[in-house]
Amino acid sequence: MPDALDPTPYDALLLLSFGGPEGPNDVVPFLENVTRGRGIPKERLKEVGQHYFLFGGVSPINDQNRALLDALRKDFAGHGLDIPVHWGNRNWAPYLTDTLRDMVRDGHRRILVLATSAYASYSGCRQYRENLADALANLEAEGLELPRIDKLRHYFNHPGFVEPMIDGVLESLADLPDDVRDGAHIAFTTHSIPTSAADTSGPAEGHGDGGAYVRQHLDVAKLIADAVRERTGVDHPWQLVYQSRSGAPHIPWLEPDICDHVEERHAAGVPAVVMAPIGFVSDHMEVLYDLDTEATARAAELGLPVRRSATVGADPRFAAAVRELILERAATERGDRVTPCALGTLGASHDVCPVGCCPARAPRPAAAGADSPYA
């Protein structure tokens, strides 16, 4: 048996994710949850839901979270880390508040949160923290004893997150025809967000020019491109591009869009493109539709060979990275000396989001940060 690893003071891990429909009847109610407060008509939600209906009304994200849960539990058990793993979603069952309520009733008082978003941004970090604060407020109103909740740091540059993506790009390149492989362009993709949100992502001292969101993605893209060059001897051109824009046309969002980029690269004479979705933890709906369906169809119209590399998903190296992040944070909380593990030029991210980090459009309480009302 492996020696027991010490997660003290934490007594549970919460996997916190976005959620997704698991059948056609779930699609519109799910989208109503996602867009609550924006006044979007149901008919418009049905139009938006067509992406889900193409896949039987089922988002793959929940099954992928189940696979990740299984990978985490197997890794923890195999390495002597005795900490239970729970799962809650922002927008669909199992709902965050319900999961936290069960955890509190089971006696958990120090909870670590792993969000299925690796980078700094309002929608990828602070909004999850706001959801945690909402859930805690609900439990407080029910008279339950509130747990102390901390969030694991951004893991975009942890080796266990980066190395599976390197392998994914290498496999996609190897799958291209021999005559186009060496000239292939790598399009590193992530979710587009409003430029105003990008500029204010991360700590306040780094705001502007895309903020931490763009810097972090560029650092990961360069890590992968450099590793591909070292392992193949070929220096592939690359660019960070964006996908899944959903905002009003008059609001500036990060560009270029992946479909426009595919057209532009084809016009420039590039013989093939590998699309590498580095901004996504798993192959959820935006990857399946925006890349595998829409961008791939656009490339086919142009006669441009494309491949889409795999996301990290439930890769055992990612599960091991989560174990390492838990032990790192636990040791920090105990006052032990810790050397965080991180690749690239940016170093390890902060453990506690500072005041002014990824601010909301309208101020709302957010847990697990320096400005948390639930310290």
C-alpha cells in the first residue's frame, strides 16, 4: 500500500463545472438557467439549442465529468490520498447548492474546489466564485453550518495539463497526409470573450492588452509549439485564435474567429491546419460543434485538410496534476514550504484571487477569494 498523503486541513474536493443537458427536454430549461436575468425569449433559446439537438439534446460535458471523477478517485486511491470527491454544476444537475448541502450534512468543513476552467477570466473563475457565494448564502438561509471553501489555483501551465495537449497535437500532425504535414499550421483555440473582460482578467496590476486571459493562453501555446518543434524537428507556424462567440455584434470580442482564420490560412497557401483547443478541459459542446462540425465543414468546402487535437479530459496525467495541486495547497495552508509546479514564463498562479481580479460587470459577492464574505 502507498504511504498516506496528507490533505489536511481539507476534508473534501468539489469538482465544479458548467453543466449541460442530458436529453432533448433538458435543452431549453438548461439554456434558461445559463441566460437567467438576460430576458432572452424562449423561441430564441430554441434556436440556440439547435447545436444540442444535432447531438440528440445531450451535451457530452456531464459524461466527461463522470470520467474525470472516476480518474481522480482512481489516482487518489492508488497514491494514498484519502479525500472524497464530489461534483456540482452551475447550470444543471447535479446542482452546486444541492451538492454543497449534501457535503455539509456529511460533515465536511474544509472544501477545496477544482473548477473545469484552467485560465483566469470572469466567466472562467470569478463567476464560479460568485456561484459558490450564492450557494453558501442559500445554505446559510437554511440554518446550516457553513464550510470554509478554497479554490485550487489556475492550472493552465501545470505539466499534467500541458503534456497531454502536446501529445494531442503530435498525434494530429501524424494523422495528416505526408505531403502536407510539415507545412501544417497550428491554430490554438480558446473561447472568445469580450475584449473588456479579457483586459480586466487576472490581478488588477496586469489589466490591459488582453489581461491574464490572453497572456496565459499565449504562454501555453508557445510551450506546445516549442515541444512540437523539439520532438519533430519541424517549426510549425501557429496563432492563438478564438471560437464560440455569443455576444451582441456591437460589443468587441477577441478575434480572429476560427472559421475566419481557416479561410485566411487557406488563402495564404497553408497546406493543412491542426486545431488545438487549449482553452477547454474536455470535448464539450463548443468543441464538438464549433470545431468538429462548423470549422471542419468550412475547411472541407475549401479543400483544406484539418485535424482537431484532443483536449485533456480524464487523462491520468491531469488526474495526477489535481492530486499534486491539492497537496500543494494543503501544505501551504499548513504553513509548510512549497515549490509550486509550473511550466512557461508566467510561473504558478496565485492561490487566493486578490481584490479586483476578473471583476464582474455588476458587483456581486464571490467566495474563495480575498474579497470573500465567507472567510
